[in-house]
Amino acid sequence: MSAERLPRLTRDDLDEEQLALYRSITAGPRAAGPQLFALQDEQGALNGPFGVMLHAPGLGGPLQELGAAVRYRTGMSGRVREIAILAVAAATGSSFERYAHERVGRAAGLTEPELSALRTGTFTSADPAEAAAYTLSARLLDDAHRPWADADYTAAEGALGRAGVLELTVLVGYYRTLAQLMDVFGVGAPEEGSGNEGGTAD
């Protein structure tokens, strides 16, 4: 794990507002179902972006609620969602997003060759929705800031639907925000074997 620039807060360190956010994360949908990555360390401090959110709960609360919405309340398939998130991880170099979402991606059905292709930016899929999701994600992550042409939008909408384009655009923006937070505050992936396996995704 990289050298973090914020104290790792445990339950004993938290005020009332921080504790409410901590509970919403550790007792919410992320802690339900198969435990695919370490949500907390051995002392109970939150890993990844969640530990950062605790330092500003007035913003961290709405941010994690947005994360819960894009994870659990969209029409995206698990594979499409994880393809997009892993595209963000590759584009931003986010070790935590790669650590967490390769595990979630495997559970959603992504194969090892597909995960490798997502790491290297060479992913392809015969499924039109998956291919469009990857193309859209890559375009959103392209810092060239090229304007969207009508033909680009029409192609994305044709494969993903209007709601799907909206959902995917928000999802990529959310995970890019998390990657930026973790970069600024020096948050990386936990070391293998450390912490409690206690979450399903950020």
C-alpha cells in the first residue's frame, strides 16, 4: 500500500456524523453478499476511498450514496459495469480500483484474458452492449476532450439505450473521482492477506 496522507480512522476516532457514514458503508449493500475484497483493515479502518470520505462526511455521505446508486440501482449488467470500472482503473492507474474490481469482475463473469485486455486497453467484445460500453468509457477517459458528434451519441444510444448512456457516463465520472481522491491522498490497494474481506465494491 502507498504511503497515505490522511490518518486511518477507526470507530474510536469518529464523531457522530462520521460514525453514521461509517455505519452506512459497513452495514449497507457493499457489505452484503459475497465478500470479494477488504473493505476494512484489521483495526476496522476503511480501505480505499471510504477512509478518505470519513474525513469530510458532509461530502462523503452523498458521494457514497451516488456510488451505491451506480453500483446497485442501474440497468447495467454486472459485466458491463465492471468493464467500465476497470477501464477507469486502467486509464487512471488506480491500484485500489483494479484490486477491488478485478475480483468483482471475475464474479460477474469476466475471464482472465478479458481482465488482461482491460489492463492494457485492448479489450474487445462480440456483445454489442459490452463493446459500446467500453468504447464510451474510453472516450470519456480520453483527455483529448473531443466534442461528441451526433453519430457517436447515436451509436452509443443504439447499443446501450438512452438510460444506459446516462448511467454509464455517471458511473465513469464517479469512479474517476474516486481514483483522483485516492491519488491525491496516497491511497493504494491493501496488501494481500491484510484486513477483513468485507465488501463487494466501492
